[in-house]
Amino acid sequence: MFDAVADPLPPRSRLIGRAPVGVGTGRVASLIGYIVQLARTHHANPRELVRMEFLPHCQRASWTGQANFFSGYARTVNGVGPYAEDFLRAAERLTGRKDLRPLTLLPWRAVIPANSAGFLAREVRWCRHCLMEVRRDRAYRPFPLVWSLDAYQVCGTHRTPLINRCPSCGKAQPFVPFLPDQNHCSHCGQWLGFGWERDMACSPSDEVWTARALEDLVAAGTGLDDAALGQAWRRCCIRLVGCYGQGAKKVASQALGLTSTAFSTWLVKGQKPSLPQLLQLCRRLDQMPAELLGLRRPDEEKPALVSMAGRLVSQATRVSVARLADIHRRLQVIVGDSTDCRSMADVRREMGVSRGFLAYRFRELCRRQSAKHQGQRDAAVALRRREERITVQEVVRKIAQVGIYPARRRTNQALRAYKLHLIRPALLEAYRQALEKQKCEVFRSTREKSAP
């Protein structure tokens, strides 16, 4: 009975390894939020915890300095750069957990560059309705990773805009707070959700779709490494070039509304698309990032949206066939009306869809309406140019009537009331024609007076 071998004890960790919140959903906690939660568990100051346990293991912190880290580089901990890699490695070593990689955007490192324009937000932002749900449950939730993305302007759950200032003192929040609580202001200590009842939900728009797409992007990175996502992105580009360009990269780029060298840059030169470019491509094809990269089939059920408090949120359905037929009928009426010369931006606002949706579904009708709008604009510009030339000629005639020579400086002073200037070639030509006309009239009148 004494020969039984006991199970080996798991390795000891320096910090309590709490399970991360929301892994596999669009509301997975950020790595900074997880570090703040660790400080809350150990009743420590988050900045002291970072300074004592994390920064000593960061190679860049030795020469950038701790002050520079807290003021600027801290926001990159949730991204794909070296700080994200160093902090992730330190958090796994301190907690003994190996499932913290989805708390950063490192799974997308092979797709999105670290210095991508419009990637990470420059200020901490939050949704007051989400904080209200957490407070109602009497729980604590760290800020989601998706809130740290610059393109995430509207909460995908409540459709309300994110805010970046404390409603009590009006100050911005540091990325690593002074208190072990992201839900309270680091400066005045007040709750950051005050005024939630005044936030009105916005109507479905491009911002709401972008928020849903970013949540899908964050959820799709769970369980995949950067190499797998990089290969999926390359296969996606090859498929799109074959589908929309018959193998021609330039034709496919122009067909999808990208720059003419987009696919050539990504496939031949090996460069990565910026996050706005990736979202633009998804919007153009009316697909979520996971569907675009082939990580989930379009007919598969999308992962359920989960609020910050852990509640399921119903998703918006796709455009139905009846709705599509109604949009097509209304668009035909607008295009057939010769007096309706609105821009496609005004048309899509009336129909409640995006301009990319209309251009993708009804390309020919959109082209005809755009041509009609451009023709009206050209006609209006030509009429305005004709009126400006007439104004110049009239000003020259009035100056000459009072017996003063209409020099260019004097004429420009008179044209200032009309917000015109002879520096424009067309107006200068009209001015010269008016001078020739005045000279002919003066010569004619002088000849008539000298005649017997």
C-alpha cells in the first residue's frame, strides 16, 4: 500500500494564474487588462507590478526608459510588436499559464504589420453601457482587447460610441492605470460609467459593421498561430486574384476598389495590409474576416456575440432577398429619373446600406447614377465659370465708364467683392477680351467726334 506513486505537483508560479476572461469570443480581455486583474488579485499597484516583474524582462525597456514606456509604448502591449511578445512571455512565466496569447493581436502578426496606420488607439476608450452591466452584476471585468483598436469607434453590443474622457474630471486614462481597477478613473477615482443613460444607440451603420468585424477578427485568432493565419491570408489573396482578375493582380485590385498595386505588393513583395485595408476588403466582399480568410465557411453559424458582462447578444441578420429586391427597385427608379442627380453617398444614406454594398451588388446602376451626378456637377461648374467671366467683363466696363483705365490691380480690387481674382487663366482671358472691347469702343467714339 505504500508503493503508490503520488501525482507530481504542478510547477509553482510567482503569481496566481487566473483564467483569462472571454477567450474565444470577440470580448476577450486584453493583456493589459489581465495584468491589471493580476494586480487586483495581489492587492498591488499595477504600475509597480509592471515595473518590478515585467519591465526587467523587456529588452527594449532597458534603453527606452520606464517613463517612455508608460507614456507611449504601453499601448503596444496589446498589439503585435516586441513589447507584446515580451509581456506575453513574462506573463506566461509569472502565472504558469500557456493560454494568454489570444489576449494580444500576436496571432495576426503575419497579416497586420506592427506599425500599421489606424491600428492601435492612442487613448484608452470604453463603453459606459458595458461598465453599467458589469456594475449591475457586482463583478469586475478587464477591458476587452477590441477596445484598444483604433477602428473600433462604436460598441458592437450597444451601438453607442466609445468615450475617452472621465465623465467626472474630464481627463484621459493611462494605459497602465494607477489603481488596480480599469472601471474607475486613475485621477479622481470616480466610476467611468457615469452618464450611461444619456448615450443613445446609433442606427445600423458602417461603424457598427466595423465593430462586429473587429470582434470577429479578435475571436478568430484564438487557437491559431501567426504562421497559420499568414498562410490563410496568402491563399485568400491568390483566390481573389483568380476570381476577380482571372490571374491579373492589377485587374483584381481595381475590381475590389483597392490601389492598382495592392495584390502585387502583398503577394510579390511580401508586404502586409494595414488593418483599414483589411476591413475595406471585408466590407467590399460583405464578409467577416474569418470568412474572408477561410477560417469559417459563410454558411456556418457565426460565434455568438458576448457582452462585457458575459451575456449573449443577438446578431444582426444579413440582407434578405426581399430587402435586396426592394433596394434594386428603388435604385432603378432613382437612376431612371433624369432630374434625380444625387450622389451615391446620399442614395446609400436613404437606403440604409453602405456605398460598397451598392457598388458590389448593383455595379451598373451605380455607374449610371454616378455618371448622371457627375454630369450635373460639370454643368453647374460650366455655368458658374460663364457667370464669373461675365462678372469680370462687367467690372471692367464699369471702371472704364467713369473715365479710369481698368488696370489689373484696380480690377482685382473690384473683383475682391465677388471673391474672384485674375490669377485664374480663364478670368485673365476674359479680362483681356474686355480690354480689347473697351479699346474698340473708345476708338469708335473718338472717330465719331472727329468726323465733320
